[in-house]
Amino acid sequence: MTSVPLERRTRWSAQGSFGAPAEAVLNSLPHSVIVIGPDGDIRDANTAAEHFFDISAPLLRRYKLRELVPFGSPLLELIEQVRQRGGAVNEYKVDLTTPRMPSERIVDLHVAPVPEQPGHVVVMLQRRSIADKMDRQLTHRGAARSVTALAAMLAHEIKNPLSGIRGAAQLLEQSVGDDDRALTRLICDEADRIVKLVDRMEVFADKRPVDREPINIHVVLEHVKRLAQSGFARHIRFVEEYDPSLPAIFANRDQLVQVFLNLVKNAAEAIGSDATDGEIQLTTAFRPGVRLSLPGSKARVSLPLEFCVKDNGPGVPEDLRPHLFDPFVTTKPTGTGLGLALVAKIIGDHGGIVECESQPHRTSFCVLMPMYTGDYTGDDGGRGGAARDGAASRG
């Protein structure tokens, strides 16, 4: 290995930094990179590592790594192996979640020695959650397509016979006694209930192009908040953390209102009507580094806009989390399980993805969307549909 010039080694050692050229390169990476000294302290970190640990680089240098990772973490053992063997090692799907960082942090680890600085080790942490979420998202969209076919079939095979059954019940109601009239009324009510369910499913079969335009997401979120506070969430405190510099998104305003109203309503119902400390947090942020690959080409669409709805309810049961966006999956006794499936379909039609992270008192539904660049064209009526079925990647 080529040795580093003496003046660069001296500057790195004295300043505790990567050096200006290397620092610019490392800060452009979407993966976290940290340098660990011989005594286990953090000597430096790139921008992605600051976001990962939620601590600025100057503050990170005051910590030892063992203070920021779970007790007995495999990462600490890997670093010792690297120091002893002098070679790089990798470990995959390591959990670095701690009480200080409650959101799930599953990472792939790449640990290597720094030959020019004895005892120093470089660690790169590549978060698995984004890639895993995108893989699940493609599965959710496949499930939504299944519902689309089912909805089209139900509209023809169920609604028409139900209309005849309801009509016959209404005719019978005119000629039966009071005792039997309750039964004919029950038939009509149940027929109406099934028709409403089929109507909700027909939304999945609607393939008409939607009108889209540049939308300010903050206007949408403020509208949703006002609707919620005037009704089902009047007892809940709202907290907003918006990035005012976010660019517009190319979307249908009514559909976005439907998406976020559904997510906020779910959050309010999870918190419950009796809660006295319920809180829903609405956040927007710019998160570069997430892209979708377009099928049949090497082009990739960036999804840097992140919009989240967070609540402090009891959380989603662990066994339901992988299937939340599948049709007919619900935690509500009277729910149909179509709300989140519809959310996933609408966001997918807009070229984005939606996912959930949940722990007790901290559940987050995050939507990742592309920016509006003014050049949306294509045979899909400007819906950005080419990205809907693409392979997903981080980078």
C-alpha cells in the first residue's frame, strides 16, 4: 500500500480530521464513516455519521464508541479483530439500536485498519433499513395489483347481484308483517354495507391518469392538521418540524390530502381517545441518497424528499409490521384493512415509497418522494409511473 506523505499524516494526526480533500469526498458519501483511535475514542466522522448518531462531529470526538453502541456490540469485537489481524472484516445486519437512538438501526459493517496510523481503525456503517424497506415496498405494490384485479371482478360479480337482492328485499318489506320487516331491513342494510366495501376497493382499479401539478407539501400538511384538529384529533397535540427550503413535488393535491389524512387518522386512533398526553409530529426533510432504478434502463430516480407522521401511541404489533401495507391487514376490530394499502398505491403511483418504523411510544410513517424538476413526460400522463415497479437502491 502506498504510504501517505509525511505532511498529510502529521496534519491528520494533529488536527484529528480526514484532511480537506478526503473530507470533501467522505462527506459526499451516503454511508457513515468514523475513525476510531487506539483507546476507542472517536477521532472523526463524516456528515452521514453525524446524522446516524444525531450528534455533530465535534461532539462525537468527545465520546468513546462503546458509549454510543449497545453493550457488548459485535462492532467492538470486530474492531479488536481488525487491530489484531491487520486486515479488513465485514459483518452484516448488525443491530446498533440503543435507548438513546430508539429508531431501528440495522447496519452492514465494514471495518479496516489505517496502516499509517497504528491502532486506528476506519468503520463504515451502511444502513440496511432503506434497502429492506424498498424491497418490501415492491411486494406491497404487487399486493396492490392483486387487489386491483379483485376489485374489478367484484364490481361486476357482486354489485349487480346485490342490487337485485336489495330490490327484492324492498318489495318483500311492503307485504310482510312488522316482525318480518326487521329482517328485510337487515338484508338491505347488509347489502349496502357490502356495496360500500366494494366501492372502496374499486379505487384500486381506477387507472385513469390523475391531474398533477407542483405542490407545496407544507400547504397539504397544514390542511390535514386543521381537518384533524377540528374532528378526530381535537384532543391531540401537534408538533411541526418543517424544512422551509424544500422544493415542490409533482403530485395530485387531493390524493396527497387523502394519504396524509389517513396516516394522521391512524396515528390518532393508535393514541386513543382517552389519552391525555397524545402527540402527533409532522416533519419534512431533505434526505439525499435514496434512488429508484427504472426497469429496462440504467436511469435512476432520486427520492430525496421525506415527509413523516409520527405518534407516541403504543406502536404496531411486531408480527404485523411486515404486512401493514398489504390489503385486508388491520389492527382495528371494525377496520377493512384497505386504508394503508391505498396509501401505498397512491404514493407508488407518484413514484415514491412509504414505510413504517414502530416501537412503543414511537411510531413513524415516512413517505419518500421525488422532487419536481419540470420535465415530467411520458406515456403515463405525467404520473411518474416508470419508477413504480423499479428496483430500489441506496446510493
